Amino acid sequence: MIHFVGAGPGAADLITLRGARLLKAADVVVYAGSLVNPELLDMCKTGCEIHDSSAMTLEQIVDVMVHASSAGLECVRLHTGDPALYGAHHEQMDALDARGIPYDVVPGVSSLFGATAALRAELTVPQVSQSLVVTRVEGRTPMPEQEKLRDLASHGCTMALFLSAGLLDRAQKELLAGGYEPSTPAAIVVRATWPDEQLYLCTVGTLYSCALEHRVTKTALVLVGRVLTTHGERSLLYDAAFGHGYRNAVPNHSAGGDAPCA
């Protein structure tokens, strides 16, 4: 069995319990060496065969997994964050499907949520923003025509930019062209949850200059939106006047709108 495991955003203790269990039992580990915390490899048992995929091609990675499967070994493919976000694991799964090799996926804590936790922010604040756009700046990997950054920016909701630390001059221009006001709050979070984590608060209008000032060129996530500084309205979820399946409404209180289930 091949196990695709999300390693979490950086801190070694943010891998899931399931991911840690599989890592400890693995005979073969292929890990994303450019981003995965090497402390996680301390969990591996003696004799575990470890491969750093940062210098490997897709074919080489798949060859290691195929060999492990053929030998009846447990193999962990350790991805940074959660592999579902820019993890490039679909192409690996396609290759395994073509060979009839079984695999599963263990989710991980995304750097998006590591960064949000570091900022002590909520991404969905009532009456401020109830939507989140997760995207990237177009670079060597092209964006679909309907997903240009300025078009997504026109919604004005909370936005998270992955893989864009070296392109923040372009990001700033596109965000402004899409409709964000220059004063819209923004944050650059470098190496979220790592010991050397860095947080830089700025605005859309100062995004690029902030990155230049602090020499941010990689391993950073950018958050944009009023949720970073605006408290918004109180949620109805815990409003005494809002009854639901777990709690009756208290008379003589007023509330309106929708609320999620508790």
C-alpha cells in the first residue's frame, strides 16, 4: 500500500495522528525535502529507506513507490501541508492507477491554516467575508483563462495566495486592477509554524514594498482581506435568540439571518 500523507505546515507536531502512525510503520518514505520538516523523519524506524524527492522527477518518484509495492513494503509519500493544495499528487496517483497499485490519502494541516492561526484570524467573519479564494499568481505554470487573479479579485472576498512570494509585484498590480482598495489589509506569513516563522502585516497597496523590505522571496503565504483587521458582526450560532436542534431560542431576544449548525 502507498500512503500519501500530509505532513502539515512545518511544525513536526502538526502531523495528524494517523499520518504519524503510518510514518512510524513505513519501510520506504519519499518526502518533499524542500519543504517538509526533517524532524518528522525522526519518527521513521531503523532501516527505513528514505528518499528526498526535491531532486527527483515524477518517473523516479513513481519507480520508488512501484518497487516498494512490488516488494510488499509499506510506503509513505510525505507531502507538505495537505497534498490536495498544490501537492501535485494527482499525477502520482494516475501513475499508480495505471499500474493497479493501491494507495490512500491522509489529509494534513495546510499552511493556509497554519498562517491563519499565526495571525489569530478567522477567514469567514459575518458581514465582512463569507468566502475564501485560494489561488496563485500566474508564473511559469499558466492559469486557466477564467481564473486570472484580477478576475478573482473582483469578488472582494478573503484571498489566499500560494506559490507567489517571488511574484508579489505582479500580485499587487493584479489585486488592485481587480478592485481591491490599496488600503485593504494583507499579510505575508513566512514559514508558518516553523521556529523561524515571520509575520508581516501590510496592505494591498504596500504588498510588494513589504516583501522587498523584509527580503521575502519564497516559502511564504499571502492573505488578503478585511477579515484580517475587521471584527464584523457577532455570529448567530451562539446568539440566545437563535434556536436550533441543540438549543431553544430565548424569548425576548432578536436575531436574524442564517447560522450554521453547532
